[in-house]
Amino acid sequence: MNSNAARPPARRRAHRADADPAADSVAQSARPALRSGLAKRAYQDVKQAIFDFRLMPGERFSETDLAAQLRISRTPLRQALQRLEREGFVSIVPKSGCRVAPIDFDKFDELYELRILIECDAVRRLCEGDREKGDAGADARRDALQQLASAWLVPSSGRRVDGDAVRDLDERFHEALVAASGNREMARVHHELTERIRIVRRLDFTQAARIEATYVEHAKILRALIQRRADEATRLLRAHIEQSKLAVRQITLGKLDRLRRGAKPAGAFSDAHRAERRGDLSEATGQHRVLDLQPADRFTDPLQ
């Protein structure tokens, strides 16, 4: 009797031990999706394929076919797809297969707006937080700013040029600003936002001019922070994020347009999927409003 009563807590403890190391950055309900190593691998592989547009926005795919291509059973793949569905990257329709979520820039605009609110509030906290005596977090905030300065207040010769490396540095820059503010719940929500917008935000670092702009803009923000000029720091930060949002929209649309015209990325999951992708792409770049770009760059906006 006592032995049976002790079993449920043991199972709960085992589940917690197997949870994703990044569990603090995702919704609680997402944790069961990554109970096995195969599920974690499938999650990363499919998510990366979506980010690389090897699985296109709006593309339909079969769970059975995908499991065969990834050389895993359907059970861990289903767990991975369920987490991706909770995160908004795919939709699963019973008996009809799966579909990659279309690019929805209206949703991204809302996420970027929330990101601006969180980061600007964090910057104000950083500028004003340690002015009162007895502020326990003052040393931690100063250390955080010093670490950021060592990465971003560097001469041109010391700047990274690899897009993936700069993307990771950029994410750490913005997350460090929020974390240093001392509000853990705000940092958690901000991390979730970062995960959700990464599919488009990462493209901001595929062009040398954007990498250069990121270094210049981060340096200005940091100098204002170090000098505790809160109004200037928030103004610079807002402008920086808004400019990045506009840039990634145009870069994303340009990439989707090239894919629609036939320049498919290498390494797609299968020849069958590659053959089907052109037809499915119309769902990602369907009949929606058009951006006001130069005539040579005009293409359909994949909005809803």
C-alpha cells in the first residue's frame, strides 16, 4: 500500500530530471515533448529545417515520411512536432498530416512591439536602479554592462564578421539587458519572444551592412547606458529594434521570393518534398498586401 502510494512522486521526479535544460524559457506544457534524446534531436532538426526554409512556410508534410527521412520512429517525432505546434511553428491536423505555419508578419509586429516595451523598461531600470543606497543588484548590473562593453565597444578590427556568431552575440546582448534589470519573469517572457521571432530575426545577420549597423547601434546604446542617459538609451534601443524589424521583413520576403522562383535551398528532406514545395509556397506568399518597395524588388507579402 505504502509502496504504491510512493510511485507517483517518483515518476514526477524522474520527469523533472529529464526535462529540457532550457525549460525556464518555454511554457510549462512544452516540457513533456522532449523526454527522450531522439525527441530532442527531431525537435532541433525539424526546427532548423523550418528556419532554413528547407521546410517552407505553408508546406504540408507527412509524419510518416518525415520519420523515415530522419531515421527515427514516429513516437519521438510526434513529441517533437507537438512542441513545435505549441510554439507556433507547425500545425497538426488529425488524419491530414502536418503543415508549417505561414509567415505572419502581423504577429511578428506584435511580438516586436512587446519586445520593445520589455527592453525599454529594462534599460530604464538599468539607468536608474542603483542610484539608491543598498541596491543589492548594483554590482551585478555593472558587471553585466562591462561584459557587454567588452564585446561591443571594440574597434572595427575586433568585430566578428560571421553572421551566425554575431546573431548569437546579438541575442545575448538583448537578453543580458533584460536579465540585468533583475526581473526574472520579464526575462523569461523576453526569452520566449526571442525564440518565437528567431526564424526571421536571424536573417538580419546575413548581410555585412546589417552586421556593421548592429555593432554601431549597440555601441551607442551602451554608451548611453553607461552614462545613465535613460531617455537617450531607450530612444536608441527603440530605433535599433524598429530598424531590425524592417530589415528582416524585407530580407525574408526577398528570400521567399527567390525560393518561389525556383532557387530552392540545398539539403531538403526529400526529392518528393522538393517537388511539392513550389505548389505549397503559394500558401506562404498568397494573395495578400504588397510592401511598398522599389519596383525591381516588389513581391507578394506572405502575411496571414
